[in-house]
Amino acid sequence: MKKAVLLILAAVTALSLCACGGEKKTESEWGKTRHAEITIRDYGTVKLELYEEVAPITVANFISLAQQGFYDGLTFHRIIDGFMIQGGAANADSKIKPVAIKGEFSSNGVENPIKHVDGVISMARTTKKDSATSQFFIMVGEAPHLDGNYAAFGKVTEGLDIVKKIAKDAKPTDNNGTIPADQQPVIEKIVITD
């Protein structure tokens, strides 16, 4: 009888470990994370961790759009060296029409302690606090004036050098960072890896 109980306990433990093995989420200073990779034509792949406990709506929106292939073929259309690179704007050919989501930042009643520093990814929006849809930006500098006013939701874990090269290579046509259409770096794909 003792042997049977031990065998059952061993089997349950093994099954539990197997079930956990499929779960790839990791812990960071911001809680459980998801991971994504952005492949940018002529530059390479940037790896990100996404903080779903800090900005669950934003992360879910980003993941959903990426998994539907929405970002594939879109571009980084606004780039300011020392500040950020911005991309993910829907174009006329986009079959998916992103919807506005709640802005997850403190000036909109949502606690979000992530600072806008090198490598942080955040959502772009209009002057309306709940207007973010698909556009995001990756920081290549510090911008404390954005803290508490934009939904930061992750950071670059590998490939910040790629993001900085994109920023250095950019030739904006104005102070707002507008990049001519034929010079915009292309997002080949965004893959959610877990």
C-alpha cells in the first residue's frame, strides 16, 4: 500500500513538473513577464520583455495585434535620436483596425512605475488619455516628462544597440522626427515567444 501511494505521489509530481515546463513566463522586478521579438529589415532582431502585471490591457493589446500579424510590414515612421523610435501605425492596407485602449499610467488613474529610460517600450497616443491603439515607441534616451503620462509596458532585453543604430541612421525631415516613407525601417514581424 505504501508503495502504491508513493508511486501515485511520484506520478502527480512528475505531471505537475511537466505542466509547469510549458509555462515560459518569468519573473522580473515588475512581476510576471511575456516575451516578444521584433525583426527589423536590414537591422536585426530586438528582444523584449512585456510587463503584463503593470500594464495588462496594453500588453494584451500588443500581443493580440502581433499574433494576428498586424505589425508585419509596418514601419518606424517617427524617429528622434536621443529620444525614441516610433512605429506600428496602421496603414490603408491594414485589414485589422486597432481600437483605442485605456491609458495605463498614473495621470489616468492607473499606477505604472516604469520610467521612460533607454530601452523601455511604451504606447503612443494623442492628447486624449485613452487613445492608444497600435503605435508604440522604444526609448533611446531618458524622458522623465513622459513618466506617468504614457503607458510604458516593457523593455528591450537584447538588441538595444539595434534600436540606437536605427535612431542614429535616421534622417528626419522635421523636429517631430518624421521619416520619409522610402526611408522608414520596416518591421518584418513581431513574434510573441511566450
